[in-house]
Amino acid sequence: MGSERPFRFAVQTTTATSADDWRTLARRVEDLGYSTLFLADHYIGPGPVSSRTLLRPQHLAPIAAMAAAAAWTSTLRIGCRVFCIDYHVPAALAKEAATIDLLSDGRLEFGIGAGTNQGEYEAMGVPFLDASRRVSKLEEVITLVKAHWSGEPIDVEGAHVNVTGYTGLPLPVQRPRPRILIGGSKKRVLSLAAREADIVSLANVGWHPLNDAGLTPMQEAQRRFATVREAAGARLPELELESSPYLVAVTDDVDGTLVRWSSALRDALPETRPEVLRNHPNVLAGSPAEIGDRLHERRETTGVNYITVPRRQIDAFAPVVAELSGR
């Protein structure tokens, strides 16, 4: 499957301290050939919650920042990786997303997820339901979003979402609808994504040499791909699989880089060693050519063709984007 889907690349960030900073970044990402600029749906600033939840302070809220980035660019796709179902009124979010797609001339990628960070929920005063109910709500929100974007009368009644009696406006430019991205790591969410989304985002894999199931990080990524493949069935060739390397370095000193990274992680994870990171699905280190070879290998073994890199790496990673985009 992997070789049938061409590579795409995105950048994810929420960091900008001025309009000029955000405008310059959006245009830089576009000029370097990245497909998409992603925001994140987090809201906390500096303080004890940031330290406790490991969420970096968030500068930009996604909807306004997405709209501004779309206005300042012409080809760059715009998205959020991913909107949390509990941070937005679902009917309002569906309309906001359709509006962004309309005003960007069809450049929205709509990421949606069930929410995971209990500490952030509690800090913002949002009830944190158990995982099963959050995923059930996600299923209903996806149904609503598709109904809102269809141009047909909406009639969605469920345990969490009840929206009826009107037709959604505006219609998105992309038809039949904007591409939907759903991310996760567990079987239920990955299976939902395989059935209902256009892009399946594989959540980052843990750093332990072996997880509770006795799988290495790469084996865990392959397990998740197998879950998607089974649930997607005949849809598999239509799907993109997205993932984000957490540690990225374009370097000629791979061994030294892996040693530095493993040392930085060792306080929290004493068993982390350079050899664990070398083949980790969320680690990329090497020359542009070596990284390209690694991405080709991973596309074959884990299905991932869509790679999101952190902001600090956009310039160094640009040669990889230039070489592999669309191939």
C-alpha cells in the first residue's frame, strides 16, 4: 500500500508572538514546498499545568490562526492536528471548518480526535469522560460534520450530539467534502479512522525498548498499520497514513545525535539507548539521502506517506521535502 501513495510533508506549530511572525512562517512553509501547515488544539499557557501535563505553552488558538495563514498564502493547505471534540460545540465547529474551506478556496484538512490530556481538560474546567464515551462522541461528531458539509438537511440524534432541523451552510469548496484526518493508537479509533477518514494519523509510539505487549517501537507501528489495513478493506488504497517524527535531525553525525537524544530521555526512561532510537518510527536522523531511504522503508512497512515535522526543523528538512514530495 505504502508505495502507492506519494509522499507529502507538513509542519506543525502553535508558536508565534506577532502577526508578522505568523505570516512570515506560513509563507516560508509554503515556499519550501510543504503541503500543509498544522496547528494544535491546545490552550494552556505557562504554569504548573504545562509542567504537569508536558504540554508546551500554546501561543495560538487554531481557528483564527488557520484563517489568517490561509489568507496569507495561496497553495498551502491548512489544518489542525487535531481538533478535540470536547473543546468545541460540534455544530459550530462544523460551520467554522466549512467557512475556512470556503475562504481558503478549498485548502482545509480537518483533523478531529477524542481528546487525551486529562490535565488540560481539568485546567480548563471541561469534564473528562472515560475513553469509551469520548470515542462514542467522536463517532457522532464525525457523522454530524459529514452531514453539515453534505448540503442535505441535518438529522443527527445520538447520546452526545443532537442536531436537526436545518441544512448546513456554507458548503465547502472541496467536494464531496474536505479531507478528514483522525488520529489514534488503539484499535477502536484506528478502525474508525480507517472506515471514516481520508487520512489516518498514527499517534507517536512509546520510547520503551518493548511495550506491554512485548513489541519493539517499530513492531508497534506495524501492528497499528495492520489494524488500519484490516478495518479499511477495499478503502486502503484511498487512505493516507500520517505520522510525526518527534526527534528530527539532518546531520552527518547520526551516532552522536542518537547518544545525545538517549541521554536527554534517560532521566524519565532509564532503559532508553541509542539503538532503541535508531529504528524508532518517530525518529529521523541522517543526511537528506539517508532520511529519504528511511522514509521509503517505513512507507513499505508502516504505510506512512504523510510526514509532519516540527517547526524548528523546517529549513534543514527542506531538501528531503524537495526530493520526495509527490514521489
